Amino acid sequence: MTTATLSTNGSPKAVSILGVDVVPFESYAEAVKCAEETIASRRKTFWVAINPEKIQTALGDTQLRSVLAEADVGLCDGIGVAIAARLLQGVKLRRCTGCDLFFHLMARAAEKGWKVFLLGASPESSGRACARLVERFPGLQIVGHRDGYFNDSSEVVAEVNASQADMLFVAMGSPRQEYWISEHREALHPPFCMGVGGSLDIASGEAPRAPRFFQKTGMEYFYQVIFRPGWSAGVRWRRTLSRLSFMMAVLRETMAGRGNRCRTVASASHAGSGGKHA
Ligand code: UDP
């Protein structure tokens, strides 16, 4: 299924960023409504937060590219993707981060009575995230949770299915969580499946959320890269370099696109003037 087929009410058509599709949701409310429709229809959908690192990795990794192509909804998870959309496609994409959408969906799940399964993070973080979420969103039904450090995936799939969850959130880091969802998608019953990276660590309080200023200006990544506990220096560098490579790839593509447009205009005007002289 492609994103274009998600909704019958004209949900936005995906924008391609270096070959990876992102849905231009106007607001979190629109994204939540889209999730609501898929849960009501019981159609299985796979949601992925698309950030510069993921696109950059996918450029050199055909397996990840095909997993991302399988996803039904790609979210504009950060300002880097929004800038790329502007430069490459002339499209204004609003940010719809995986982490913020996760909290919006928790609020709606509590209202609607959707059953939620949380998979991933350490056992302590997973337990604490559940307790805090239930406290923050009264009525939230977390029908199952387990940490993301396991060997037997079939046992986990059986546990998720037995819980009769409507929504499965997988927080095992990228691209591990996307591979896991893709591999077990057929066997998993919940209609809504989404990779949420470090969101459970934020929900549990284990990882700090960036202050408002960083969130509002799209600079949350810079805060995380400095203050996020548990990331080694190597991870911080690898992530930063990957983002820089992504921006370089976007700039190269933008220049190439401009070059092609100039050549097209030049040859069209050349053909036009030839016609006049004939
Ligand atoms: N994690 C997990 N299983 C693993 C490896 C990692 O559950 O085998 C968890 C880890 O405990 C952390 C999350 O995945 O809670 C990764 O968070 P991060 O912010 O690094 O996610 P990303 O930025 O890659 O989406």
C-alpha cells in the first residue's frame, strides 16, 4: 500500500525526499485523524519517522530503502527533512516528529479506548514509561509492554497478538525497529504499528526532552547530541556526520536540478529562436 491510498478523503500525497516518501501532514491533529481512520478500518499500517539520518543511511542501503518504501506513512521528523523538501521539491513541509506524535496518539488512545502495546527500551525505562503515561493520560489502556532486548521474536509477536492491542509502538532505535516491524508485519495483528526510537526513554524521564526553545526552532537534535545520556562519543559523531552528508546530498541534488532546469530553458529558447528564423 502506498501513502496515497491511505485515505479516501484526500489525505495528502507523499513528497519524495531523495527517494524516501514523507506525508505532508498540516498538523498533528491531521496525523492523529489519519491514524484514527486506519484503526477504525482495521487496515494494517506501518508508520515511520523520517529524519535526515534515516534517509542518508537508506541512500547506501538497499534493504533499508525497501523497508522504508513498504511503510504506509513517513513522518517529517525534523527540520532537516523540511529544508530538503523546500529545496528539492519547493514544498513547505510542517514538522510532525515521531516523539510528539507518540504523545498526541497516547492522548487520543486514552479518549478512544484504543489498546496500546509498548515494545522496546530497557526493562526499567519501559516500566517507568508505562506508569508515567497512565498517570499523564488517565484511562489509557496499556495492554502490554516489554523491553527491547530479547532473542525470541516469535514469542514477542505472540505476546503482542494475545494482548489484542490496536496500536503497537516499537522503541528499539533506528533502523533496528523498522527492520523488526517489517519482518514481522504479516504476523502482527495490531492495525497500527509505528517505530518511536527513544520516545519511551523520554516518556520514562530517562532521557531529557529538549527545552521548548530547541523544540520550537527545530534544533532538538543539537540538544540531544550534546545532552542525551547513553550515546557514546562515536554515536554522536556518526549521527552528526550522517546529517552533514545528508545536507550535502540535498545541496548536490538541488544544484543538479537547477542545472537541468537551466539546460531545459536554454534548449527550449534555442529551439524557439530557431523556429522564428526559419
Ligand atoms: N533499544 C532496544 N533494543 C535494542 C537496542 C536499543 O530496545 O536492541 C532501545 C534503547 O534502550 C533506547 C532506544 O532503543 O531506548 C533507542 O533510542 P534512540 O534515541 O537511540 O533511538 P533512535 O534515535 O535511533 O531512533
